[in-house]
Amino acid sequence: AQSVTQLDSHVSVSEGTPVLLRCNYSSSYSPSLFWYVQHPNKGLQLLLKYTSAATLVKGINGFEAEFKKSETSFHLTKPSAHMSDAAEYFCVVSRDNAGNMLTFGGGTRLMVKP
Amino acid sequence: NAGVTQTPKFRVLKTGQSMTLLCAQDMNHEYMYWYRQDPGMGLRLIHYSVGEGTTAKGEVPDGYNVSRLKKQNFLLGLESAAPSQTSVYFCASSPDRGRRLAQSSYEQYFGPGTRLTVT
């Protein structure tokens, strides 16, 4: 069975400092992994995805994530936080090869201080 | 190109009432999904559809029904609402599997959500 654990429910950083949002997954086969972002009162937007190509995945808005099979991790990073990055972030694993059955982590709320 | 739209945006129901949430997409996507989002739990799949006229159960289907009579629309029904169904409901869509495999992408495109309160 596939599952996702986001290790921090809240992360607070200062503007201009690095961002690290942690995600661990379990999967019985080579997974497809995603990070989605949800701004307040908005729907979800795809940040980036891993589908067994390069292990370092670059996404929109300067975010990137590295797939580490040995650590079963898919942490999201950004070198320098911006105020507009304040949002909720979801790590997601696909439970089936077709990509229909997504399992979401509980979410990490990122706060950015001026 | 409006993407994925949901109607209504907000609704308050009394226990036992029924309602239908409408999801529409204009991207000619084959696959459509309904999720619910509860605090601290991420999104959970209620039902999904792999094409017009077909539906399948997701992770938490009890108390909900769906229909996909037209490719662009996916309806979520609550026949007898319960307080446990208070949640934010999201609809999503994605291209058919062939296009997704060609693009190595399983991205789902989400609507803005419907906030439902059952008292």
C-alpha cells in the first residue's frame, strides 16, 4: 500500500531564507510523486512531479525536490523564500500506475515572515 | 479556457437534506475526480470517472453518489446529508492515460472547491 507522511504540519521561515518541507513515502512499487500547493481559499496547483526520470526535479516558482529511494524521501526545497510562498503544501503519491488514485499527505503550512 | 469550475462555492444544509455539486471542465479530459478535504488529513478521493458513463469508488465513497452523463461534467450527490459530510469538496480532471503516458505526467487539474456545512 502507498502512504505519505509529511513530517511537519507547520514551517515558519523568514523571507530570503531557505525552505525545506519534508516528505516520506512508502510504496510497493516505483512511485509517482508530486508536490501540490494550495493558497488560501484556492484550489490545488501542481508544483512538480517525479515519474522515474531524473531524481532531482525542478518545479515552478523556484521549487525543487529530490527523490531518494534509499531514504524513501521526497523533500521540497527552495533556496530563498518569498512572501508569496506562504501556503499549504501537499506531498502526494500515486497509488496506481494509471495515476488515478492519489494519496495525499496531511499538508504542511508554510509561513513566511518579513 | 476556464479549466475546472465548481458550483456552488458555498452551501449550508440541514441534516437529511440532499444536494448536488456540479463540476465542469473545458479541457476535454477523460478522467474526473471528487475529493473531500478535512483539516490535517489532506485530500481523500470519494469517487472518480475514467470516461463518460463510467464511475468508480475511491477511498471514502459512502454517503455519496456520482454521475458522468456528459464528458465535461461530473456530478456529486448527497442523498441525505450528515454533519460528518461537512468539508471542502474539490473536483479535478486529467487527460486520458495515453496522453498522460506520452507526457510522463499524471497531473490532475483542480477546481476552486465547494465549502459545505451540514448542521
